[in-house]
Amino acid sequence: MAEVATARRSRITPEREAELYEAVLALLREVGYDALTMDAVAARTKSSKATLYRQWGGKAELVAKAVRHTKPGGIGLGDIDTGSLKGDLHALTRRSDDCDMEQNSALMRGLAMAVHGNPDLLRAFREHLVEPEMTAFRRVVQRAVDRGEVRADNPAIDYMMHMMLGAFAARTMIDELPPTQAFLISYIDAVVLPALGVPTD
């Protein structure tokens, strides 16, 4: 299966793939997931539907990979190693500016609603976004454990991803404000690091 997937991906250059993903996200912001069609993606990107289906199999996988490709945090978290957990989480937060965070927050709220009624989208998101991000967070926390910053038996480790996503989502619902770098960094220092037993000063 991996060889087949590699063969499919090789038909499109990385530059062209990036263009397609940007177009998909633009369409998502305009019409939402349910109204987005492969016909519309093909027209917007001047591609054939056959090419899109051959490359991605369907709308759910295309959307999940588009979100993953353009998401500056999470997937690349494993590349961050500042020497401390606080530094790693702050560096992750600073990968997105406030404008990007606001756009991504609105996009993810819409997709979260779509996931509830679409098992294919849920599976694609788990495979291409949730599981890779959880793996990356585990690597970062394991480095903190290895450095002696976090106790290996700290029960908060299993909820780190929940805490991070919760802050991002709840900012709009509770405060009616978009998430910002300043808000997320203050949340990391006030909630995440203390839960993990990491000093914040």
C-alpha cells in the first residue's frame, strides 16, 4: 500500500500539491466542507477529477491532507528542540501568527462540525492529523521526561493534547475572541506546565 501511495503522490510535484492544498482550504473557507465538491476543486485548480481521485481517493482525505500540509504546528513539533519543554511549547505557538490562528480557528470549528456527521472525514482526520500530532507531542514530552523535567508517571501527560486543543477551541466559545500567541503562551504557563510539574519561572 505504501508503494502504491508513493506512486500516486509522485505524479504531482510538491509545488503543485501545495497549490492544490491552498485552493482546497480557500474553498473550505468559502463554502464549508459539506458544500465543497471535487468538481469545484477541479475547476478551481484546473485539474481533472480523475487526477484528484487518483491522488487522494476522495474529498475527506484531500481535506485532511490539505489541513495537515498548511498547519505550521503539531506535525512539525517533533523538529522543535529548544532544550526545555517550556521553550518547545512556546516555539510551537510562535510558528503561527495571530492572523493565521484566527483563520485556522474558524476553519477548524467548521470542520469539527462536519466530522460529527461524516465518518470518512473523522477517519481521515485521525489518520493524518490527530495521530501524527499525538505522536509528536509524545516525543516532546518524552524528551522532557528524559531531561528530568517531567515525571514519567505524571497523569497529566495523557491529557496534554486535550489541554492544548481545548484552549484553542474554547477561546472563541468562552471569551468570544480568537486565539492569539499571547493567550496560548499564557495558557501554557498557567495550565499546561503546572499540570506537568514544570516550573514556569
